[in-house]
Amino acid sequence: MVRRLLLYVTVLAIVVIPVSMTCWKVVQYARVSKAQIVDLHHHIVRTLALNTTSYFNQLNMRLAFAPLLARAKVWSDQLAILNNTLLSNSDFACVALLDAEGKEKVKARDGALTFLNKPLDYAAHPLFLNVQQTRTADTGPVYEVGPYSFFDILYPLENGQWLLVVVRWESLKKLLFEEQVGEKGFIWVLDETGRVVGDSRQAQVGKALSDWPYFKERLEASDDWKGEFADPFKTPSVGAGRWVKGAGWFILSAQPQEEAYAKARQLRLSAFFWMGFSFIGMILFGYFWVKHISLPITQLAAGVYKVSRRQFNQKVPEDFGLDEFRALGKAFNNMMKELKVYEDMQVERIVEEKTTVQSLLYSISDGIIMITQDGKLSFTNEPARAWAVDVAGRGKDFDYAWGQLQQYPPWSEALQPVLENHKLSMSEEFEFPVQGRARWSRVMAQHVTTEKGRVMGTMVVIRDITQDKELDRMKEDFFNGITHDLRTPLAATIGYLGLSEMQVPENEKELSQLVGSARQSARRALGLVETILSLARLQAGKLAINKVPVNARELIGKIGRDMTFHAQAKKIKVSVECEDEDLWASADQSLIERVVENLTGNAIKYTMENGWVKLSARRVETGVELCIQDNGRGIPPEALNKLFGKFQQVKAEDKAVGFGIGLSFSKGIVEAHGSTINVESEVGKGSKFFFILERAAAPAPASAPA
């Protein structure tokens, strides 16, 4: 009796304790979810603040003409500059030049906005008075004129005049209020006076909240905030807020605590309910266990112990406990008879080895399929069965799915040569359409042989690589998208810098050099964008290679001159070596120039100060060899194998940064020319990159005009 009682308590402890711990974990998760809700609001306001700052930076880029406007003396020139600026951004409603007293001198405006017809006078405007004192650009509050909303930005110019820009609020409003949390959540934008200039629900726009205690605290602290608070209507809320520097706006994302914590509260109540329910259920189960299960199991355990001592003549009673235990007793006694036979046949070693192999194959996460020499399935683990049913089962069993796979041409064509012993192994990637999306798998097949070389069959290993493919596609889509977005502002920047360079006085050589350097840097940035786009076209097979005769000496000389200014910052000497003036190669000049420029830029990046980089070209037996060599850090041997992969970089001590696409692009372009890039490198001594192009005849000189 005492033994059964102890067993009963033990069963309760074994079952109830894990259930209780699981419910307690659910309660803890409910607490953690509160912190996650706060972090979600903090992520939203941080993203919105960054987007708003980016929006104002884009507006400032459009106003790069300001120095020109300050120097323009003629009214018509001033009006032309303002009109061009107004047309450069659809968000601009009016661009005006104000005199030192804040009164309009000249303006360009949207003709549909009649309220801008009268002359502008900002002499007594709070924005003008503030900027007049601080002499720094500032943003005014949002105001409404009829059905439209606007805000002003005022910039001081170098000659005491002022540049006023009236900006439409709608574009920024859409950017700020495109997402919110929960059905009752809201996003507010407040200016420094406490006035609500924007509301995702359009309920509090224009309302003054300067006396709101929460807002007063935010005025005194400029750092980010997140947590619980009371809204102006005393409703307990949770959220996060952040000031937008340069705009004087505070962005707040929040929602009522009642809505935010509803799920967490529900989880906690459910956990307590199931904890109590499980405890009562386990008490009843324990009683049933002790009475109907534990005693038969004890008798079976005694019999099993004797069997472990190789007493195969042992028998257990067949008339005790539940019907299932009676059947188990009969099966146990029959097993004893079979074990006696197996012992006599000495097959223990075979059974043990087979069990070990099967356990190993079943524990592997990849799908494993064994096919005999006559094409029949001898083994499949669970991952393989699940994979086959998923990609080809159409809701049916594994046998049906396997038959469908044999009718899929890419699968059968790749696997059949191995099954027919024409090939020893194969490894290919397959795309299977599953429920409207692509499912990628890497399939490897290889013969299984004995120690004496006899082929026992073919083992097929299946690995799901869908996630890897989707990650690669996301990277490519991200870079392709961002490069398209960068292309236009970079082109505009180069144009503005070119216009600025033309306006620099001849005696300002240092300023002219700085503007020229900035323009060259912008061109290199645009070159990077073009490199990414070209790489995408190259991978898609849409990049055309237009080969023409290219003078190798002129090519490396031009790039050497272009990269010299970049190298001077690290006191690196860039030299060019080519003795043959009549050395011509057949290549796409624009693409090969970018390849050499990429390799030269990498050489400068990974070369220490006072080092050297050499560009050379020479005639070889198979064509024209272009070489870029440096005495930098060198490349570790373990990094050479993945050097030309996308998004791969060799870490440097000075933390040189980049996207890891330059070498991948260069490799693709050189291979498109029918060649390969070779690398020789030694850590601490430097690196050498070289490739060979097809030699071309010098182009015929242009005929003189008649």
C-alpha cells in the first residue's frame, strides 16, 4: 500500500510539475509581450522620425541653388532660379526671396493658390523673428488655407536676405500616417507650442495641448521616450515619442492600455485556468494509473529484467490488468520465443547495426531516400516523405507523390543517369511550384557501395533551400530598388555641383578644387549605382557587351589620374606603367573602365598610408594583360575562395566599408569578355589582380573632310 502511494505521488509530481511550469511560462510571456508592445511603438516613431528627417534632407537638396540666388543681382535671374526650384519639387507651393526686413522681393508660386497673389510680408511673423535671432534655418507650424494645409521653411542667405519656401503638408502627412497600431491607436505630430499639427485619425488636429503634463515633460527632455502615460483625456495609454531635429516637431505613437494589453491579460487568465484544470485531471489520472497500469507494468518490468540477463525462458502472466496488458503479456511471451531463435542464429550484431543506421538516418533533418538497384524504394525518413507530399502530393500520400516526381522531367532527367549507373553522383537545384509560390530544393544523389565496391543502390539527399533563395532575392530586390531611387538625386547633385563650379571666381582656386572634388565623389557614387544596376542586368542576361578597340595605355592612364586625388588622402602613390603606345584591346570601354576603377579603388582602400598602387598593361601571347598591384595588407588564404561572391568583403583593420559587390561585378564583366580575373596575394605584402583581354587592331584614322 505504501509503495502504491509513493508511486501515486511520483506520477503526480512527474506530470503536474511540467504542466505548471508551462503555464507559468505563459504568464511570463504575457509580461514580456507588454514590453514588446512598447518596443513596437518605439520602432514606429523612430522610423517616422527618420523618414521625416530624410524628407527634409531631400527638400534641402532641392535648395542647393541658394548661393546662386544670393549672388544674383538682376530680378529676371532671381525669378528664373526660383521658377526652376519650384518646378523641381511638386511639394513646393511657393519659393520667395525676402529682403532684410522680411518683405517680398520676388517669388515663384503655384498659380492655382490665389492666397499667394498678394505680396508676402513676414516682418512680424514669429518664424521670421526667431530665425532673425538664431540665423539658422527653421520650420514654422502647419496652417490651413481653405481645404489645403501648408508649412513654411525660412533660410538665411549670406547677404542678409531670406529664402522662404511654402511646402504642401499632404505628402509629409501621408508619410507620417500610413500605419498605426491597433483599432484605437493613433499617431500625433505636435509642434513646440503643443499644437496638434497632424493626427492619424483627424480628430485632434489644431487642438492646443500646451498644458498637457506629458508634453511639458517632453519639452524639457529632448531624448527618445517610451512607456506608459495618460493621454489628454486621462485615458491610461502606452506608446513612444521622439523629437524630429530641425523641424521642431514631436511624433507620438500610442494606443489605450485596455486594447494593448488585452491579449496579454487573456493569456494570463487562460494559463491559470488550465493550470487548475490540469491539476485536477492529473489527480484522476494518477489514481487510474496506479490501479490499472502500474501493477501490470511492474510485473512486465520484472520479466524484462530477467530477459536482460539473457533468460529467454522467462514468461509473464497473461491474465492481469487491462485487455491491452493481457495482449502485451501474450506478445511478450511470443517475443521471448523469437529471441531464443535469434540468439541461436547469432543475429544480434546485425540487428544492432541496422538499428544504429536507421536511428542515424531518421535523426537527420535532410530528406534521405534509398533506392535499390532495381529502382525500388528501400528506405525513406520522415523529412523526405513530408517533402515529397508537400511538393508533389496534392493532398495525397507519399506513394502518389513519389510517382508524380518520376513524371517531372527535370527530376527524372537529373536522377536517371545515376540510377542507370551512367554517373556516380549528381547535385542539382530544383524549383517546384507549391500553392502559388516557389519551393527550392537541392537534390544530391550518389551510389552506395560496399567495402569491396559492390553497388548496393543509390542514396538521394534532399535539402530545402527555399529560405536561402528568398534571402538572395530580397537582397537583390533591395539593392536594385535603392539604386533606382538614388540615381535621380545623384544626377541632380552632379548637375548642381557642375553649375556651382561654373560660378566659382577664378581667384578661388581652393574652393574650385573642393567643388570639383565633391563633383568627382558624386560621380563615383553614381558609378556605384550604375555598377549595381549593371550587375543586376548581367545576372538577368540583359547586359549588352559592345566591344570596340580600346587603347590600353590611355585607359589605365585616365583611371590613374582620376584615382590620384582619392589616394592623396592616405598619401598613397598611384603610378601607371605601359611602354607600348599602340596597345589595343577588344572590349566594352565603359564596362572595362569600371572594372579597372573598382580594382584600383579596392587597392587604395586596403593599402596603408604612404603605400603604392600600380596600374600596368602589357602585350602577352594570348592578348593584352591589365594588372592592378599594391603593397597593402594582402588577402588571407581562407578568404580567396569567397572573394568574388556577392555581398562578400575582406575585413580590414581600418574598418573600410562597402557593399561587397564590386568584385562580383568585375568578375561577371570580365567573364562576359571571355576571360577570368586572377589573384595573387600574400598577407602583409600586398595583392595583384590581373586579367587578359583579346587583342585588337588599331582603329583606322578618321578621314579628313572633303
